[in-house]
Amino acid sequence: MFRLAVNWQAEAIIIGGDLLPKHGAFSTSVEDQRDFINHFMKPKLEEIHGKLPGMEVYAMMGNDDWLINMPYLEELQSYGLLRLLHNRKYRLGKGFEIIGYGNVPPTPFSIKDSERIDTADAPVEPQHFASYVSGDKDIRQIDSATHFSRHNTMEEELAKLPVPESYKKTVYVMHAPPFQTNLDVLYDGRPVGSRAIRQFIEKTQPYLTLHGHIHEAPSRSGSYRDKIGHTVCINPGQTTDELHAVMFKLEDVLNTMNHTIFGSDLESVI
């Protein structure tokens, strides 16, 4: 990704969650992610800033990332190496703003730090594994229903995000994709995106929304992009083998977007 940014002379890199590794043992996952931040991310960020002075890196955690390690990302922000997105707003340049939101609807998986009930009437994905959250010092097993009841819904949290000067000049980075789009299709064909995020996009009609979470969605649906009203929505997907990233010029996203694997239009190559 950093090599691509240098070749493209990027003005910004945006990483929308599932930032840290999760392929090792669950028992060491907190330490593994912490080591990745301190011993891989930090020197790589220092390197890219040396090659592209003035370029900004915007990033946030996703549901695969332990929130207990947030202080280490905050430290990187204090060094000017990145800007953390979740629940925050920044100037993006050219009159645009960028706002982040990293929480997702309940998944069957164990890490619950960034999971919330979607809307009050949305179905909840069955819980197949033991549930855990990370605290100040360690992780602990919890009852997922109790955990969800102690937090606002995603719909309520989205209503409390920083308000932009103009939605028509705002990029939202939301880890979960909107429900029933090309961006939220599972391997089995089911749509599992967020109803709250879709409703938010329908209501506010921002310029652009960037998503992730459902890594296989573009290859399953046939497209890494969709539109909700006038809003362009993108999920590049991801595999462990190749970088899935989308490059674009902010002022003209539709005519300039290009995917590292699928080109300008996925449907033309599958």
C-alpha cells in the first residue's frame, strides 16, 4: 500500500478498519497486534512520511482489532504519523471533510469491542463463539446480550457523529457497509451490512462513503462500488494474498476510481 501511495504520489491514505493482524493464536492476539503497531506500523509510517511530506494517513480500528491497544495508535497520532478517524472529523483538503465511524452490527465472532446493535428492530446475528471485550489491562469473557444492552445502538451513535459543514463535501469512512448493496454480500450470498448506516446515507446523502468489513463482498456481488441516491459507496474488499485498494481523485471519484485488482470496473473482468 505504501509503495502504491509513493508511485501514485498520493495526498492521503485512508485505512477503514481491520487494521491489525488476527491470524495468530487468540491467546496472544492482543500482544501480536500491539507488536504490529510498535514494530511494523510505526517505522513504516515514518518511512512513508519521509517519502511523501505533507501526505496524511487516516486510519481507524475495525471489529477485528482490540481496543485495548488504542493508546499505542494515539501515540502514533501524537507523533503526527496518522490521524485516527472513529467519531472524529478532519479537513481533507479542496473544501472536503472526512468523518469516521468504526462500529459494526453483531457478528458471530468473539471480539465484541466494536460491535453494537444496529437498529432497535434489526435482527441479531446468532452468537456461535464465546464473546470477549478488552479492558484497561486485559481481555475478559462477557455475555454478549448484556454487553449490547449497555451501549447505544449504531443508529443512536451515528446521530451523535460530528456534523459536517456540508454533506455534499463530506467523505464518511464507516467500517460496516450499508445493508443490501454490492458491498455487504457474504460468501453464502446473504446481505449483512448495517441498516443504520444505509438509513444514515439515505437521509444525509454525503458525497462519498468508504467501507470494509465484508472482505469477500466485491468478488461475490460483482462490484466494489454502489450508489445510494447521489452518494457513491465503495468497499475494496480484501484477501490475504493481494492488496485490495481503490485510488481516486477526490473531486471526480466516479470517473477516476481504479482498483488494484479489478481496475475501474469489476464487472468488466469477471
